[in-house]
Amino acid sequence: MSLRGTEVKSIREGKANLRDAYGLIKDGEAFLLNMHIGPYSHGNIANHEETRTRKLLLHREEVRKLHSKTQIKGHTLIPTRLYFRHGRVKCELALAKGKQDWDKRETERRREADREARSAINASKHRMGR
């Protein structure tokens, strides 16, 4: 990953967030988008931009393999973790498959059932406490 000095220092402070980040292969190069790195605590006005697009440094063969895998509909690259190796920040990428519509509905049904069960338990506890 191509990072500036204050970005590396912020990552060392634990200010990186991969929640909305994803990888993209474009023109034979790999990029990481929407990764949030908070400002360095001891930085000045010239601190880094927090959610800029960052270029990933990969071997040409790795980029080619990832590009072929992400061409399948519904597949994307997701960063799973950041770690240090010999003073450099490394980013682990995973190939993820998006949810289908029916799968989203099932998740929502399960979430709603859990919410109803929790509210029923809390209501019974509330009645028992009086």
C-alpha cells in the first residue's frame, strides 16, 4: 500500500477503519477506496486526507488473478486486516460475494424475530419486577 508518513503513524496509533473500504482493479493497478485513516495526533495543518484512494502495490500476476476473480458478477475485494511487516503496512484482501435479494430478506426476518423475542423477554421481566 502506498502511504505517507502521517498515515503510517496514524495506523500505528490504531486510527484505521476498514468498515466501508473495498478494493478495485483498474488499468492493471489495484486501489483501495473508502478506507478511513484518522488524522495523526501530532500532525500539523499538512496532515493527510482521511479517505483518499490509496494505490496497492502488488505483483503484476497478483493483479491479473484478482482482476479475473472480480469480473464475476457480485464479487468484490474487501480488506480484512492491516498489519506491519518490516516497517511497511500490509493489507490483506479477501474476495467477497454480495448477498442476493432472497438472502437479505432472510437476514431481515431473522433480525426481526430476534428483536421480537428480546422485547417479549424484557416485557416479562418488567411485569415480574413490579
